[in-house]
Amino acid sequence: MTAAMHRLHQECEDFFKQIYIGESRVVVFGDGDESAPVILVGEAPGEHEALERRPFAGKAGRVLDEFLESIELPRPSVYITNAVKFRPTKQSKSGRTINRAPTREEVALWRPWLIKELAIVNPKLVVTLGNTALRAVTGRDVLIGDTHGQVISIEGMPQVFALHHPASVIYKKALPETYQKDLSVLKGLLARLNQ
């Protein structure tokens, strides 16, 4: 881990201890090659990610790994992080603790830390995975359904490429074909960036 990333982690943990006093929240930082040309940004850690303290460690992570391999972009060659770095939870009707989507307030609270993280990695391309990540990175109220498979230009930031969240492929039967098409576009974009 670079000194800059280590400092960011420490400052981030100190900040959130002051915000969530008395609460035990596991902060899951990014993982991977800190000098990677590509950074992938997801939504927030789930149960598996909080236990392993790394992003995309669960079922969605396995789907993501398969898709990355399909475009010859192995996981060790990228940096992966989340827009929100602790697991947002709620109680189910049966009383179990389950995942929930981050609130707009949580995304806004974490956004400055995400932007600092992006600046340290300094990639050529930011790939957002799902609506939450797309909004967090762009700072805009945009939808993945309108922007998936497209490059979004934002002043002062690397190019942004929008993908559906890998978990959505698990639950939406029609999505794998769309996802594969978007990945083909991403593969071509990466080839151009590497020329």
C-alpha cells in the first residue's frame, strides 16, 4: 500500500469514528493494483465483504470476476472499491440483519473520500457498477438504465464508463446479454486507452 493510500485510510477511519460514535462499523477499503489504469467502483460492501474486508468478495464478486476474465481484464490488474465503504444494513421482517442500498446522505458523506481515492490511483478510466456508484462518481442524478455501456465525460475526472452492478445479472434474467455487449464496448475502449 502506498503512503498516500495508507494516510487516506487512517484519516477516513478517524473521521468516521467521530461520526458514528459507539457504533461498530467495519470500513472496507479498496483492493487491487493502486497504479491500475482502470478502477471499478461498486455500491457498498455486503456481509461477505465486511467479513473479508475487501470489495466484491461474495456472489456478485464471483460474477464480476467471470466478466472481467471474459474481456481479459483479470482482477489483479484493476483496483476495486465502493462508493460507500461500510455495510448499510436493516432488519428484515424476521429480525435478521440484511443489506440495504446506501442512502443519498451516506453516499454524499463518503463521496469526498471516494474522490480522494480516485485521485491517488489516478486511473485512465473509472468503471461504475450500478446506480449508486454512477451517481457517487459523477455527482449527478443519472440512471444506469440510461447510461450503461456509454462513456461519460466529467470535467476534472478520468473518463467514466457505466455498467450495471454484477448482482443485477444474478436477479434479472434478461441482463446477461446486455452486460456482455457492454463489456465488449468496454474491451474496445480499454484497447484504445492502452495504445
